[in-house]
Amino acid sequence: MRERDGIVYCWPQDKQRKGVPPLVLRLLRFNDGRGAVYLVTNELNPRKLSDPLAGKIYRQRWGIEVYFFTLKSGLRLKRLQYRELSRYLNAAVLLLVVTWRVQSLIQVGRDAPETPCDQFFDSAEWKAACLAANPGSPLPTTAPTMGSFMLLLARLRGYIHTPA
């Protein structure tokens, strides 16, 4: 494999010996906010697929991956056991809605981290979470920001935040 001027050539030796042409790909580089991301595509024309558009598609696809990870692992959809299909389907629909809500709130925490969390949570909800996360500590007098509150909720589930 070689890369030259943003073009990647994949040409294993056995394919070269057989006269098979190399696989030619374009290397895309962009920053996702946490660091550099590198993707390859078979679309060689940057007018058809620009680096910014590829980054936008990547972020959308990644959101879908996280959604299903949350559904399967976080809410443990696979562990549901019902004798009747209708009960399983009802539970699955409920978990889909909960997952969508969780993902929406996570996105707000990323896109508008300084927004007070009481715009999305009742005071009883955010106060209960603060008490659970910080037992013995006094409650904050004002609602935390969405950025800090979503991290607090994640830590309750075992997430360890490591800033980039």
C-alpha cells in the first residue's frame, strides 16, 4: 500500500503478479473536534465528495452507531425475555424512544454545553442525579450546565471522562 498526494494505492503482490490493477482510493482528512480523522473512499473526484461533506456524513453515521450501541449495550435490548412477541416488541419500541431521548440530550450537551440543564430536566430530576453522584455534598443552588450534567449522568453509569 502506498499514499501519494492524497491517493492511496492498494496493490498486493499476488494481484500484481496476476496483472490485476491496483485498488485506487482517495484519502480524506478532517478534524472531528477531538482530533484528526482519516477516511478512504473510492470516490476520487473531490467535487462529488468534498472533505467537509465526508466529515458531515461520517459524523451522522457515527451518531447512528452510538444510537444502536446505547440501545443494545446501555439499555441491554438483547437481555429482554418475554414469552410473547408482542410484549418484546412493545418493550423494544419503548427502549427505542428512550434511546432517542438519551442521544438527543447527549447531543445538546455537546452542541450547547453551557445551556442550563433545567431546560430539559425537572428540578427533581437534576437534583436527584446530583445527590446520587455526590452523596453528602450540598445541592447546587442553580442547575448545572448540560455539558457538566450529561457527564455527571454518564459517570453514574460508569463512564470515566478523559479529556482529549
